Amino acid sequence: MRIHLVNAHLTYPDWSEGGLTAAMVARARTHLTGRGHHVTETRVEEAYDPDVEVERHLDAGLVILQTPINWFGAPWIHKRYVDEVFNAGLHSKAFLTDDGRTRSDPTRQYGTGGRLRGRGFLVSSTWNAPAETFGNPDSVLFKGATLAEALLGITTSYRFVGCTVLEPYGVHDIFRDGDVAAGIENFGAHLDRQLEVLSGSGAAETDHGDLAPVV
């Protein structure tokens, strides 16, 4: 499978240099290439061409976003990346042609017009928040929200264009008591499980609607 890695780290000199994000990306790349997958990578902080990114999304059976969580979301450069790339995919009609609704069929729901069906999207994120704060109804901050629910602001754009949103991965409590080394190591097993889920969800579109099996 072709897999595209998006590194959304934003450098803050002498504070956040991107070492953990780079380690997670390297872990994913090494693990996936070792399984025979073809991996491409974009570092959002560096220059990128939105039209090239559209093609990488179309070629990929899976897009993986690796991001730190800054103030409960990805760094602002990732929002710019999504705006630029998804607008290019909208204008070219490669990602979608409409929002899914049609007057001829009122049962068609908003958000069902995407053309990237069969492809997957996975968020791997690093947090100061401990894992036990998610899915915990006693959490003062998240009030029972799961990790997947906390990431809806990131994942909904991909669901809107038809992608299957896979179970997210998190490395938690990175500044205090978290086992960061184990979080990096265990990422590979999570990727394997999610690739199995994706392979069971149908074929992955690899080129403007041509279908090829997810392998």
C-alpha cells in the first residue's frame, strides 16, 4: 500500500524542537517500509505544493497525521495545510464535487459527497494529558470524551471527503509520568491493527476512482 505521512510539528526554538514527533514518524516509516509499504512524507513546516499533496492523498491508501497537541489541537500550520490542500482538492473535484445532498434524493446526508472512499486516515498525537483523562466521565476537562472525540476537529475534514477514520493513537503524559519509549515502540502494533481494519473496509482508491485492493 502507498502510505503518506504528514508531520505537523511546529518548532519553537529552545522549547519544542520536534524530537518526539520525528521519532514517531521514523518509527512509522521504518515499520511500514519493513512491511513492504511504500511511504511518502511531508513535513508541513517546510515548503509543500498543495497540488502535489492532493496527488499524494489520491495515491495513498492511508494518510497518517503525526502531530503534537498544542492547546488541544494540532499546530496552526496544520490548519493552513488542510485549507490549502483540501481547497485544491475541491477546486479540481478530486476530493469531492458537492456536500452529498441532492434535491432528487432527500435521504442523502450532508457529508456524503466525498470521493476518497476506501482510503483511511489515522491521527497519531502526543499529549501532556494522561491517557486516563479520556473516556472518563469524572474528567473535569474532557467530561467523558474519548481520544477520538477530542480529535474531531482534525478528523472530520477527512471523513467529509470520504475517508475511513481509523482508531487514533496517542502518546500521553509526555512531560511527567508517561512511558514515551513504550509509546514509540507500540506504535507499530497499532498500525498493523488499523491496516487490518482498513483492509476489511473495502478497496482503496489509488488513482481518481480506479480501485485496487488494500494489501
